[in-house]
Amino acid sequence: MTDHVDVSTSQGVLTLTLNRPDKKNALTDAMYGALADALEAAQADPAVRVAVIRGEGGMFCAGNDIADFLGVAAGDVAQAQVFRFIRLLGSFAKPLVAGVQGRAVGIGTTMLLHCDQVVLSEDALLTAPFTTLGLVPEAASSVLLPARIGYQRAFAMMASGDAMGAKEAFARGLAAVVVPNADLDAAVAKVAAGLAALPPQAVQATKALMRDKAAIAATMEREVAVFAERLQSAEAREAFTAFMEKRAPDFSRF
């Protein structure tokens, strides 16, 4: 385990497991760095045919660790490990699979837009509450999510923080399958093994044809610029302070 990220490889499948269940798998910048390192290594390793992202415990990912993120905000935000990881999601050439149980918040949801197969447990709940933190969408989700589920529903999720359950996510094309919680591990393993058994170059070529990497990268960079500005805003400071103080934020003065 490195920085609360378990990394293992078996039969051509790289599995990255967020292992910080006591903090609901909230991601620190060090965890983003570990994920990015593993994806970069997998990209260069011909023995790895598929990458899988999982979360330990009852929750897939609570998004960014706010306390850690405040430290990131004090530096060069655009060069933070979170954005290195996000950029790799957009450029990763091999099949990417996610197995999601419980809550998937912020990046926990937007990373799914870059996965080629998403398996959800029946209790999965997707949220992307960016504006409630004074921020804006990332990981090209400002374009990818409306394209997938429609502008109105995407705006409700990213602006108002509305949640989407597993059945709706499947119906709207955000997931390949929904399974009982007890079957999630087996279902993810089956999907990954099936992809690993396919001709790798044909699979990667198909993925490349289906995804416009240049457009995704350009969207990500536009988002990063605005995100960095918003992170320094008074609205974001109020949202983060309220979170740390366990109170409702007050945006009435803005």
C-alpha cells in the first residue's frame, strides 16, 4: 500500500484500490500522485491490459479531502497531483474499469466518465456538488456529463448537488451494469478479465476512435484555469471554512 492506494497486478489486470475507509476514501494529493504513478506505469507496461479502480469499505470515494485541499490551494494549483491524475484519465489508452459501491462524490463521479466499463452496486449514489463548494466541474465533466445525460440533469447535479442513484445512472448510460452489493467484486473481476482476454491493440485502437483525446484535453485545461481561480475565491473560502466548522455555508453576502 502506498499513500492509502493499494496497487496489485494479476493476469494482465492492474487494480488500484482507494484504501482510506476511515475517511470515506477521500483523496489527498499524495493519493492522487500514487494513482497517477500507477497509471503511468501501466500505460508503459505491455503486460498490463486493463486498469481497475475500486474503493475499500462501504463507500467508493468521498471526493477531495478538504483539509488537504486547502494546502494544495496555497500552491500552484494547476500543477497539483489531482490534475496530473485527471489528465491521465483523459489520455489513458488502455481499458479503464470502475467498481463503485456507496457514495461517489465529486471526482468519485467524474472519473467514471473516463471509464470504459462501470459496474455499480445497487446502493451506489453519484454526486458532483461543485458549486456548493464555490468551485466548477473538472475532468472534462462540464462537457462529458451533459453529453451523456443531458444538460438539465447534468446542471442539477453539478450546480445544485442533486444525487443520481444506480438505476438512473444505468438507464442514462453512466454504467454498464448494476449488481447486488454482495456481487460487486465478482462482477468487476469478470468484466476486467473479459477485457484482458481481448486483442489489446484492437481494443486500444477502438477506444482511441471512440474518444476525442484532444477535445477532452482542451476542455480539461479550460476547467483547470477556472478551477484555480475559483479555489482562491471568497466563495470557496466560505464553503471550505463552513465544511471544517461543520456548519452550513452562508453565500448571502456574495
